[in-house]
Amino acid sequence: MKKRFKFTTTHMILLSFLFVIFIGSFLLSLPFATKSGESVSYIDALFTATTATCVTGLVTLPTVTTWSLFGQIVILILIQIGGLGIITVTAGIMSAMHRKIGMKDSRLLQDAFNLNTLSGLGEFVKKVIAGTLIVEGIGALLYMTVFIPEFGFKGIWISVFNSVSAFCNAGVDIIAENSLAKYIVNPIINIVTCLLIIIGGIGYIVWWDLLRVIKSVPKLKFAAFKKLTLHTKIVLSATAVFIFGGAAAIFVFEFNNPLTIGTYSIFDKIQASLFQSVTTRTAGFFTIPQENLTNASAILCLLLMFIGGSPVGTAGGVKTVTFAVLFATAVSAIQNKNEVTLFERNLSVQIARKAVAVTGMSFIIMLTSTLLLSAVTDASALDILYETVSATATVGLTRSLTPLLNVWGKIIIISTMYFGRIGPISLAVAFNLKKATSNNIKNPTEEISVG
């Protein structure tokens, strides 16, 4: 008897992103989607739809000069859907129509958010959508203090677009072809953009946990940190270390570099270094041309991009928690301990195995993309690696290589962005059609040499 192929929730997530990408590419290929009134090549429309839906930010065509208002609206909708996830948006619409979210939809949401429980998913989705719109709205209002005086009425649209793009960690903007480079010393743009990136990147679970603790503790005290869940402690600690540690290293590496921050004041050097460190959390905006970074800064940024943001948020990468688990596992092995411990809590073997799987799959995607792109592109190894890591972790930073990609290069990066967005674990599960089986027969154990 032939085995029938059954769609799992993971397959539905994969297909939903593909569906949105192809609809977006069709709309962007229409003549009135561009300012010139002439259709762009389909591969560029597909690339733009993919980078928007996968909230990456790599673009082959300048967004501000290529796309009409219609095209920009399509891109913004794709970014919002990509940031929240098509399953979340659908569930939100169902909730608004007072339709009950069934078990099948709940399982889709569970996989989409990578959650461990089905409990309270309907309420969770409502809070996610409401929280997202509130944060994006506040961000847009703050942006307007700069963009309306500069651009007039158009500044409202620019503010909304930039706020959604920053919160969703997309990195697409409609201000200039060189992203936010002209605002490198503007504190408002730097602070608002960084906060939106961080808030979107730390994940929704951390939001609700912080609110819970704030409500339960009348005054903010250091002791309140102990009341947070282990997940939140790891996310906040890792985020702080990577952001401020990365900023300090970039500040040192670029201090005397005249092509980046060498000519600025100490304060401006600090905010530029901080912005560069934050944007590598998969945001994609830049105030410093990436090709002008020193090799030390570029290699550091590769690491920060690969790690990315945190789970159940809008950021990409292998995630801060994954890296923390791997680090704790390595420390435990070095100390010859049986348990992996973080913040005086033991981690399960399943968590460590998943961290290894996520990192391994991401590395395989990045390595494969690097090899393929190297075969079809005549560029330096560092530029190619920067491009592929950026695509794998859905970051959007480039050393000016993206606009120079040929057709094969574009196809490779499109595939890399898609695989990077849907998640290595989802990809592995989706193509693993065999169900796990268990039996009482145990294979013999044998020691091997490692390291």
C-alpha cells in the first residue's frame, strides 16, 4: 500500500510564506508598482517580495527610487505579515470576526511561535497583535518629530514605514539609497530605531513576563530580576552582553577609521558604534557603510548577525537563547558536569539537542549558500560571506554586493533568505516525513574520541 503524504503544521507554515511571497512578487511586477511605470524584471520583484516577507532587508533595487506608493504599500504589508507571521495574521482576523480558533489552528500557531503549550494561544495572539501595533504607533510618532519637519506631509508615511520596518527587524526604508547614513549623528533616529529593533527582537514572551513582574513588584528593584522566568533572564542577559559588548568592540576597532567613525566626536562615535551593534541583531539598517568597516569589525558583525535576536520575536538568526544554551553546554562539558546549568536552573537534554540542531542547520544553510554564491559571483570572500550570513540570519546588511548579483546570485540569496526565515528546525521537520519510532531494542554503546 502506498503511503499517503500528510500535511503537518510545519508544512502549512512553509507553504503560507511561499504563498505570500509569490502574491507579493506578482503585485510588485505590475507596471504601476514602480515610479517609472515600467515593470521590473520578475526576479527583482521576487527578490523584493522575499526580502520583505522574510524581513531581511537585502535589496537589488533601491526602494526609495524604484517603487511607487502602491509598491511601497505592498512591501510594507509583506514586512508586517512576515514579522508577525501569516498564521498569526490569519488568527488575528479570525479573532476580530469572533470566530473561535480551533485545535488545528492552535497547532499552527504553536509551531509558528515555537511555543511549548497550546494553552491560551487565542489570547496570546490578541496581545501580540495589539502590542505590535501600539509599539509601532509610538515609534512612528517619535519618527515624525524628525521626518515631518524634513519631508513635510510625506514624513508621516516615511515614519510609519520606518517604524514597522524597524520593529519587524526588516531594515527596508524609503528615505535614501544609503539607508540611515545621513542620520548617523541624530540621537532621535538612533535611539528610536535601536529601541524598536530591540523591543521587536527580544520576543513577545519576554514582554509579558516583564509586565507580569512589574505589576507584582511595586518598585523596580534588582531583586525583581529573580522573579523573571529563566527564558527572560537568558534573553535579557545575552541581549545586553551582545549589544554593549559588540558596541565596545566596534568603538575600539573603528576609533581611528576615517571611512566610518574616525572623524566624529566621542559621543557620536559611541552612538554610531551602538547602532551598528544593535542593527546586526537582524535589523538591516545602517549608518556606517559596511564595506568601510575594518576586517575586525566585519568579522565581529558576522558573529553577531549569525546569533541574531531572541525566540518568539521578529528577529532572525540562531537566537540568543540557542547560543547561551550551547555556551552553557560547552562550559558544563569542560567542567565535567552531568547537568547543564543557567541561572541555577538545570536544562533538559532536549533543549541542548535542539540548540545543536538549530545551529547546525543554520550553519549548513550558510555554508551551502556561501559555496554556491562563490561559484557564480566574482567578489571577495569576506563580501560573499557577509552576504550569505546576512541572508541566512535575515539581517539585511551587505557590503554593497546585493545590487551587483547576477540572476543565479539572486536565486541563491532568495532561497537563503527563505530558508533562514522559516527556521532550520521547521525546515528539518518539514522534510522529515518519517515518524519517530521507538522500540525496546537498544543499540550497543561504544566510546569514540572527540576533539
